Amino acid sequence: MKQSLFYVFLILLMTSCFDAPENIDMKMLHGEWSGAAWEIEGGDNRDASNVGFLFNVDSTYTATAGSGGETGIYRIDGDKLYTTAKGAAEKNVRILKVNTDSLIFEMNRVGTIETLILVKKQ
């Protein structure tokens, strides 16, 4: 009996390590982030080295990707990051992880799951 309870506890502990956080502290996003990896479901990957985000304390952001970019406002609700670029509709990504040095987004691009891994610039 004790051994089976131990295994149930161990399984619950392991699966909780992979769950996205329910509530993100907005302060964790503040700062400049650069792309480290961009993984696409099915094995294809993109070059993340030209991707960057700057999240400001005043809830404004700047995003860059190659020669393009956008600026606007952002907000967090649960584990979702919502961004609204100037003159565009609101969009969102799921935050899988955020800490002092890494940020991981899960995005759904027309039914394909993409994971963008960013590192904080010092």
C-alpha cells in the first residue's frame, strides 16, 4: 500500500513539473529577450537568432523578427500573453515557462504547434 501511494505521488510530482504556470508574474517578462530556438511540431525548425522582444514596465513591447517588427501593448491573463500591435488585432501565445533567464512560448500557427525559446539579455 505504501509503495503504491509513493508511485502515485511520484507520478503527480513529475507531471506537475511540465505544466505551464497558471499565473505569470508580469515582472518576470520585463526586459530584453533574444531567440535561442524555434521548434515546429513535426520536426521542422526555424532560425530564432533574428527574433527579439523587449517588454517594458509600462506594458508596452517591441518585437523583431528579421527585417520586420512591431510595437504595441501587452497583458497577461493566466498563462497567456496577449499582444496588440499598433493597428492590429490582439493575438496570444501560451507561456510554458518564464524565469530569470529563459522564456518559452507555445504558439498555434494555423493548427501547427510551435515552441519559441528565448533567453534574457544581460
